[in-house]
Amino acid sequence: MTLTVLHKDLNPFEIFYYASLLHLVFVKIHLFQDGNGRTARLIEKWFLIEKMGQKATSVQLEKNYYKRLKDYYSNIKKIGLEYEDLDYSKCLDFLLMTVKGIDDQN
């Protein structure tokens, strides 16, 4: 997914959609014993910077997710717990968290 969308021209909606989706997919892979969320936020920020440039650094991902930690975990759990049973059709609430957080910043 990343390599395909990384080289495409995306509108702002698509940029935030794919950045959040990268975050969610990485968290659900749960590659590490600890630090999956931090790494996922880093990947999300990296993608935003790649697509939007330095202005993406003003998107306060860490603060946004920390302020909504209960919603963060609840939205992650909505798609399922076991990797083979994940249902990404239930991920919209998670994908909207970054955009809603930006709205709250203003």
C-alpha cells in the first residue's frame, strides 16, 4: 500500500486517510512487544511529511491520541483483536481521529 500511494498525487482527504490507515495496520500487526503505538504514530507522521512537507509537523498526532486515549484503544478494538479476524470495514472512527484532532487544535 505505502509504495503505491506514496508516489501518487493525493488530495488532503486521501493523505489523512492513508496516513491513519498505515498507523492502524501497523498497530494491528503488533510487531513489537512494546512500542507499537509509538512506532505507528511515527509512521503516520512520516507519511504526512512525505505527502505534505514540513507543514505536517504542526499536526499534533501524539497530543491528539493522548487526549483521546480511551477512544484510541476503543477504535482500535472495533476492528477485532485477532489478526486473522480483523474487519477493516469498521475502522472509520479510528481513521477520523487525526482529522478531528486537527479541528480541535483550531
